[in-house]
Amino acid sequence: MSVNSAEVLFVKSVKDGIPNRDPLNDSDARRIFGEDDGRISLSDVSIKRDVRDYVLAKYPDGGEQKRYFIFCRQERTEDGKLLGREGLAKETLKKAGFNGDVERDPLLKAGYDVRLFGAVYSVKNGSFNQTGPVQFGWAHSLHPVESKYVQGTVVMPSQAEGKTQGTIWTTYIVPFAVFAMPAVINATIAKDTGLDEQDVELLLESLWQGTKHRQARGRGFQQPLFLMHVEYSDPFFRIGYLEDYLKLEPSSDAWQGGAPPTSVSEIKLDVTELAEVLAQYSDKIARIRYWTVPELNIKGEIPGEKCCLW
């Protein structure tokens, strides 16, 4: 079945870590709005990694239909060397049962992330460039965030034996933050890559479950809070910037004060304006679905189907 053009809106929280660090800023949180604005951001690359890693963990063998392999991944040869684009593509096609040279169509059939996000394949013996039907925007915090600089020690010395003390470590963390991330699905490009309804369902599941799956100490403890999928009856229409219609309570002043919120129970997601704009364009909308955790307080009501969590 062909897919509808759509928008996705995903809200998640993080505690005691930074999901996406800025290597140009001493591995602090990414700040693309400036210090006065106060918000921090997560790149679309980090979100795609969550999706890829979850699908790779769930379908290491590509699933029964051999169509859920992940092309953009880390894999090594027997002697420990990382595979490049050509090696990864050949391994993916081999596992999926395709023989012969690397070509666009077989890689689209086997590679879930290629159907989803597209790929740039450029090697000596051939190349192609495929735009993906699913594009993520950056995720921005819904409030100002002050990161904290902390340090500690580990028992194990970092160098040779004979040291009298362990290694000192330093890092930035964010005590608590809430992010909103938009995405779009292009129905025309989806036909070109072969993206189908099952692929879209797996994408939504992967956003939610992948956030919980790819945990690491430095990334903090992350929790999906709210996910919405808006499908359009017109393949060339979209409302756009749905994240701008979300509001988070308390306001920015509270986050910049001496006692900012530190848990989901202390915040409220205001979807009042979002619900109004969705109602305004109801004649263009084919279906609205949303998912939310029970502990999230929501102000307003989304005009759509509330779905069970995975």
C-alpha cells in the first residue's frame, strides 16, 4: 500500500546527560540559537541513529521478508577494519539474497534506512544519489536549558601501572530537558523508494522504542513523551512547523530561575494551539494518530485517535 504525505511530531525528555554533544564547544550541549535564547538542540543525525539502531537490534537478520537490513551501520572485517560504503552495501545485499554488483533498486529493497532516509553511494565502480521520503528537522528544547559542568574520578589509571590515583573526568550534563522534533514524509518520493505502510509503522515504533533502546551514560536517561502522526489526503499539502504550536508549562522564567522543573510530573504540555490548527485544516487531513505516556500532563485535546503504546 502506498503511504500518505504526512508530518510527525515527537516530544521526548532527557535527565542527567546530553543526547547530542557539540564537539566544537567542548562537548557541551548544542546551542544554535545563542546564549540569550537559552534553548539547546539535537541534530537530525542523532535521531536517525536511534531509529537505525533499534531496527538493527530488532531485525538483525532483516526480518522474514529480508527487507529490514540497515545499510548505514558500523561493521568490521575479521581483522578489525571498518567496512566502507561498498563493503557495507555488498554485505547487506548478500544477506538479503541478492547477487551481483551494488545497484540502487536491490539496495532499496533490502535496506530499510535507504528506503526511509535515502543514501549517497559513491565508489570507484559506480554511484547513485537517492533522496529519502522521510526527513527530520532538528529537535529543540521547549524551554531554556542551563547545562552543568561536573567532574569526578575513576579508580582505574588511564596510563601505565604505578600511578597513585585514578583518572579525573569532566563533562557537561543537563539535569532535565524536554525536546520537540518535527519530521515530514513525502508520498511522491515514497513511491520512488518503495516505502510502504509497514515501513512507516516501524518508523513510528522506532522513534518511540529507539529512544529508550539507545541508552548511554553520557546521553542521559531519555524517555519518549508524545508522538503524533498527521496524514494528509493531498500529497502536496502540509501545515508545516507543527512544533511551533506546542507550549510547555511552566514558562521560560521558571526554567531560568533557581528551581527549574526536574521531572515529567512537574511539567504540562499545552496542545491547545496545535489542536486549533489541526481543526482548521481538517479538510486536508486523512488521519491523525497520537501516542503519549500516562504520566505526561496534557492541556487541550488532540482531534485524533489515541493509540496504545508499543
